[in-house]
Amino acid sequence: MKDLESTKRELLDLSQRILDAVSEADWETYQRLCDPTLTCFEPESNGHLVEGLDFHGFYFDLGPAEKPRNTTICSPHVRILGDTAVVCYVRLNQQMDPSTGKPVTRAFSETRIWHRDEEGNWRQVHFHRSPCG
């Protein structure tokens, strides 16, 4: 079995892969990393609990995010509870504002819940994303 620190690193890497998949509209990777029964609360759901992947698929169909774009995980905290893990952090999105041509940074507080399946693979089962400030 992996030691605690390497498992925490793996979960942070998986969280970054999810964010990269979102930025790149990489639906295949996103589906592979998420449980089909994924639930979430996020600004786009207007306070409603979203269940399943269909809601997210709509945004992937729109294509990749505006480039250049950079996503950074700041101040991460990982808590492992057996075959479940909670990953919390502030997500910083940097991109150019098309109306001004200047860089802008948006911050979101995110919590991602991961569960290890029977094959030992981590799958995201829930997330919560809220804008900071």
C-alpha cells in the first residue's frame, strides 16, 4: 500500500488533471476520472444539486476555454478517510480579458470528494465550487 504522502500527492495530481480536462474540453479524461453518479454544487447549477455527467457534458461540447489560460491549485488540504478522500483548495484561473486585453485572475473555493473503486482507482464522486470574494 502507498504511503500517506504519496497518496495525497496522487489525489492532488488527479484534481489538477480534472481541472486541465475542463480547460481543454477533454471529455474522455473527465469521464474516466469521474464516477457516472457524480454530484455537485457549482455556480452554473444556480444552487441546485446536479447529479450525473450530462450537465457537465454540455460545457465540454462548447470546446476549450479561452487561451491562454492557466489554472493553479493553491493552499491544498487533503484528508484521507479509508477509501474516500476530501481535497480542498483555492483554484486560481488566469486568462486574458478579451474586452480589455489585460490579464485577469478569478478565484474559486473548491472541495472534491474522491472514492477508490474496487480496482484501486480514484474516482471523483462529488465536488463543490464557489467563487471567492
